[in-house]
Amino acid sequence: MFSTTIGGAPVTTAYYARFSASLVASVCAAIFGGVVMLVVMAVALMAAEHTSFFYVLRPIGTFLYGDRMLVAPTPAMYAAAAAAHFGVCAIWGIVFGYAATLLRVDKSVGGSLALGVVLGLAAVILDVGFIAPALQNRLWGDDLWIGVMPPAVSWLGHVAFGLSFAVVPLLFRRLWLRWSGADLSNVR
């Protein structure tokens, strides 16, 4: 029986492999971007506010612990703040994966970079501008994030997060080829 193939794999297999590879590559890039974001924000805060390197996790931890995270953080609080941060990054990675697959930019560094910057800006607008104030006011009676995080540092960190999606095409190609059943012996 004859069937259409892409890269040596049946079309239906290639389609699902492409979508899966895009999602996995996007979530991996988002976690990488979360690390980049934390480092950029930590360095900016160290330079501007003369804080410690791990201070950047305190504003993030205020969502979970309120002002206790600012006054007397524990290692467990820092770990929970990091987990919450990377969880939100993974959600944005899934959003990127869906958008990149629909727009077919998951194979292009330029397209991934442009979509990533748009996504980073959307994250700062939605997360910091809308969700954080509503959530923090509801939980703690005050928006603790905006009280301790300079807006320029937040924007800088979120743009760095968006720029990290440029690594998606590098991860995507290998995953797609592997999962579609293509012969990888000639791929570099």
C-alpha cells in the first residue's frame, strides 16, 4: 500500500512527531529561558539595588508566602519560589509551542526569536500587569511584586526570557527527525 512520506515517515506520523517535537523543544527552551531570566534579573538587581544573587527569588516567592518571603526566607521558600517560576515558564513554553506550530516558525531561528520576544512581552504584560496585581491583592492585600521589583528589571528579564526561544529550532530538528522515524545516520 502506498502512502505519502515526509523524511521517510508516513505523513500522519510526521505530523504528530512535528507537533510533539515543537512542544517539547518549546518547553525545554522555556525552562532554559527561565534560568536566563533569573540570571539577568539577579545581575540587574545586584547592580542597581545591591542585593544578593538569590534575592530575585524573593519577589517570586511573595506569591506563595506573602511578605514572609521578603522578611525571613528559608531555603524551602527559595526552592518553592524557583519551582513556581519554572512552572509558569513551562506554561509559557506550551503557549509558544502551540503558536510556533500553527505559525510554522519552530524551524526558523528568526521566526522563533520574533515570536519569543512577542511572547516575553506578553508574559510581562499579562503576568505582571494583570495577573500579579489581582492575585497578590486577593491573597495578601497588596501587590508585593511591584513593591520590590523595579519595572525596568522585570521588563529586561521577560525580554531575555523571550529571546531564549531562539534555541527552539536547534532542539526541534533533532527531536522531529528522531520521533518521525527518519534515518539519523546522515544528520549532523
